[in-house]
Amino acid sequence: MSGLVVAFSTIMTVLAVLAMIGLAAAFLAVVMALLSWRSLRVRAWWGRFRRGFSTFSLALAWVTATVAMLGSLYLSDVMNFTPCRLCWYQRIAMYPLVLLLGIAVVRNDLYTAKRYLIPLAAVGALLSTYHYQLERFPQQPTLSCGLEVLCNVAIANVWGFVSVPFMALAAFVLIVTVLAVAKDGDSEFIEAATD
């Protein structure tokens, strides 16, 4: 049994590190986008970065969704944690992203992925945000959870603040950011016409 506990601790720590890296990357992308509005030099560099980044952005978004899905399956199917209702709602937002982003990667269809999958990931991020704050402030009433599995109890708490909803939030935010930063052909045409 102690080997299973060590494996759980190790896997949760690795997922927490990936979540922090993902959030840091998303934050950096937002900062660079804001700076590009203020400086022509940064704008030119940011445009080149976005064009280069676009070649592997769909694959990165797909890997992010896949790791999040496998992490949730590990918790429920290997560690036998029963997902709460909010966890199920987040899965409903994440699991289709694995399939749909996979199709987008095969078809190299960044435009459609941006148009339809950013809203799905954004809804997942909102659900994760609500779930995370519910864990942080457990005394508040919840409309979505029954008594069978409580939504306000964290099953993992790495470093005192990284829980499963936090990791899901990081994955959703990274997917939204990766897709938003990537440049497709249509946005390049629009930007060239307005310059």
C-alpha cells in the first residue's frame, strides 16, 4: 500500500508542476500580448513568435487535454476516488477536447479549433474556478453537489494550494491561451489589411 501512496504523491506533484508551468506560460503570453500594444518592436517580435508557435499549437493543446484526461482517469480508476458532481462537469468539458483537438491536429484546422474549442475550454475554466474557490471556502452552500461526494473537500492538496480543480483550471487556461496565441491564416489576413 505504501508504494501506491508514493506513486500517488509523485504523480500529483508532477501534475502540479505541469499546472504551474502552464499557468506561468499563460501569464507570460498575456503580458507579451499587452506589451505588444505598447511597443512596435515587441509587436513585431510577438507576431513572429505567434506565427512560429502556430505550427505546434494544436499539438500542445491536444497534449494538455490528454494529460488532464489521463490524470482524472488515474484518480478515479486507479486510486478509486469517486468524482464529485463538479468534477464530472469539468470532465464533460475536458474529454471532448481530447477528441476534437486530435481531429484538429490531424486536419491541421486551427481556425475551426479556435472558433469552437476556445469557448468549450473557457466554460471548463469557469467550472474549475468555481470548484476551486468552493474548496478554499468550504463553509459556503453549493447548488451542485449532493451528499454522496462533497465538492468542497480537496482529495489532493500539493503545496497547500494545488488541488485537482486547480490543475483542471490550469489545463483549461493553457488550452485557451495556446489556441488564442496561435495565428491562423484568416487572422493574418485581417491584421495585414488593417496595418
